[in-house]
Amino acid sequence: MLKLIEQVKARRRHKMVWPVCVSVLLVLTFGSFMSASVEAQEKNKSVTSKAQYTAEGAKRCLYCHAGERMTLMSKTAHGNQENPNAPYAKHGCESCHGPGSLHVSRARGGRGFPALASFSQGNSVKQEAETCVSCHNKDMGKLKGMQWTGSVHATMGMSCVGCHKVHVLENPLQEHKNELEICKQCHGKQITNHRRFEKMSIDFNKLSCHDCHDVHQLIRKQ
């Protein structure tokens, strides 16, 4: 009789333990699945969140950015697709502004898209300089490369867009008056007090700053 009672108790204990074991097993299995799922999502996110260059290049950008400042780029030196050194001949707008695949795929009506390099005042001077110098530190036909990094203007934290404009048909700095006004923004006192070289029969007012000063190069050792 006692033996029978023990067998009944054992069966009851077995019935109570079995659901608990099954529950624990389900929890562990589900937990492992969720962990693997999250890990896969993070891995997939790290792969897909990296922007790529768009296949359409400038054409894709102009779907939205169709203002005159953008459309005229094809008529500028930077927009010359026949010149292999020009940004447009490589990745179009993205050569300077960065890969835009995420920018165009997540625009959502103009909200929430990842921003690209804008080259506006107040942005990262280092990023802007690195972008410009990536092309302009090499010889490109008649245009000689520059040693911007380490120059006085670079070490003073100057950005390229502080003096130069890209989205224009003509380079404003090619005009003597425009160049003088731009240089005066920082060097007004030096220009006003500059020697005029009258004894050397030099018409100082006809000179441009770049006739003597190469602001993009390292200072030459005397």
C-alpha cells in the first residue's frame, strides 16, 4: 500500500515538474531567438546604413534641387563632364557633398533625411578643406596642385568657402575689385598701410593680391 502511495506521489511530482521544464525551455529558446534576431538586425543595419553613391548622379539630385544655382553647375568648371578631373565627371554633386543614397531614399517629403555636406559658413572647416584638397592638392592639367594643409590660412581655421564660390558661372576672384574686397575682410589694415612702391614706378592700385601672395601654399623659407 505504501509503495502504491509513493508511486502516486511521484507521478504527481512528475506532472508538476514537466510544465515547468517546458516553460523554461520555451523561455530559453525564445530568448536565444530574440537575441539572434536583434544581432542580425544590428548587423544588417550597420551594412545598410552606410551611404552609397547613387547610380544617376547629378540627375538624381536635380529632381529636388532644381533651382538656378544647381542647374548652372553643368556650365561651370566643376560641372564639366568632359574633364576627368572635374567632380561631375566622377560622382556628380556627390563628389563634393558625399554619397547620397540614404539622402534620396529617406527624404519623406523633405523631412528626416540624412544631411549631406553643405559647405555653409559654420560647418566643419576640416571636412570642407579635406573635400576640396582631395582634388586640388594634385596637378590637374594647367592647374597646379596646392599645399593648403599647413599654410597660414589653413592653420588659422579658414575654410575654402570663406573666399571661394562654386555655384557660380564666373569666379569672382578673377576680378581685381572682388578679390580686393574679399581680402579686405580680414586684411583691411594691412592693405591700407601697404607700401605703394612709388619709387619703383609700380602702379600699386592695378595689382591684385595674388600677383605677389600665394595664399594656398606653405610659406617659403627665406
